[in-house]
Amino acid sequence: GVIGCEFASIYSRLGTKVSIVEMAPQLLPGEDEDIANILREKLEKDGVKIFTGAVLKGLNNYKKQASFEYEGITHEVTPEFVLVSVGRKPRVQQLGLEKAG
């Protein structure tokens, strides 16, 4: 999503090796595919590894391991840090927006 891509961009520009593991078939699943592809190209140019259509299988804090499935293959990595940004939904039901016009 947007927040994950934003932080990936920030950290990669600071010199950190960054990987994005995204469940959706493209980055920014709610956006136009052309926009998502432009963003992907930019992030990859900055050195970000991107795995779309991937599924996080597990995080082991003690062993500092993460595993995810991508294209039918389970990958295990040993990241120093993991940022989990799974999205959010607005909670606007109680705001009375329909009355605001």
C-alpha cells in the first residue's frame, strides 16, 4: 500500500536494503495499473526488491527470520527490521457526512 511504499522509498534513499512483500498482484492495488507500474520502476531503480502476489508465511522474532511464498516458492530471509503496513479503513460512519452535503 501507500504507506509501505512511502517508507520503502525513504529507507532505500537512506541506504537501507529494502524488500516489499505485497499480497496484491500490483503495488497500490486500489490505484491505476499504469501509476502502480511507474512507482514500481522508480522503487526498483532505487534498489528496492519487490515481490507482488506474495504471501507472508511467518515472522520469528527470536531467530530474526521471515518467510514468504512467492511464485510457489517459500523464501526465508533474516531481516534486521520488519515494517508491517497492512492498510487501514476509514471509520466515518458516525461523522454524519451525508448531512454535511
